[in-house]
Amino acid sequence: SNRRRMCPAGTGRPDMKPLRDVLQLRVRYSETDQMGTFYNSRALEWFECGRSELMRRKLGMSYAVLEARGVFLPLVEAHLEFQGRARYDDLLSVASSVGFSGRAKLRFDVQITQSESGRPVVCGHTVHAFMDSAGKPIRPPTWFVELLEQAAAA
């Protein structure tokens, strides 16, 4: 079979089920390379689309609102596994989930598949630290933790 295995999800906090969201996006011509498939750096941009929409849809909060409240989530780690092709105009499903990684980081696990066939395209995760506007590490604010817990329970 040409189906490859899916990426393992992160462990997260055992007391909280991860929040999940699926975004559909279409591969744009500018995202492809000479081989006719998506250019590798695009995967991280698609991961960003997935996590931004997850926060907007499931937490009711955009990154802009988070930053306006003095909380920043810089990327501190990224892992990608390239599993298959995605060509111009392919419709992709970007399945993202988020949970805590340790005490002061968020981990977003992402699996991108071909929408129609379910064939894996790319999977992986990103880890984000909580920082203040000065770039100093902070603990996740209580209001954010509560928001995440309420959304996960819903």
C-alpha cells in the first residue's frame, strides 16, 4: 500500500483532552516547485494556518487578541515528516490539535492529508513558549489555561 503511517500525537496533559480542528485549504500555484508538488517550507505555513484557525474557532481568540493581552507564543521547536505529494489545486485537510507540553509550552500536532483520498501529505508538530512583550518567558496566564480547559471540555 502506498499509504504511510500517520504521525504520533503528542502526549499533552493527561487530565485534559486535546482540542482539535480541521481546516480545508487548496494548494496555490505559488506554493509548488519544479517537481509539481508543494515546496517544503509551505508545510510550516500550513501548520500556522491550522493553529490560527484552531485558536479562532475553538478558543474564540485570534493571535492578535492574545498578543494585545501581552501574551506571545513564539515557535521554539518544529518537526515535519514529508509523507506524500500535494499538487496545485489539491484540496487538503489540515487537522490540528493543541495541548500543553510541560508547564509553560503549547504543542500543536498537525496531520495534513489529501481531502478526498485521505492520503498523508505531511505531519508533525510545533512547540510554542509563552512569553511577554519583552520576550521574557512566562507561565501560561490563568485565563488562557481556563479558556483551553473549557474549550476542551465542550
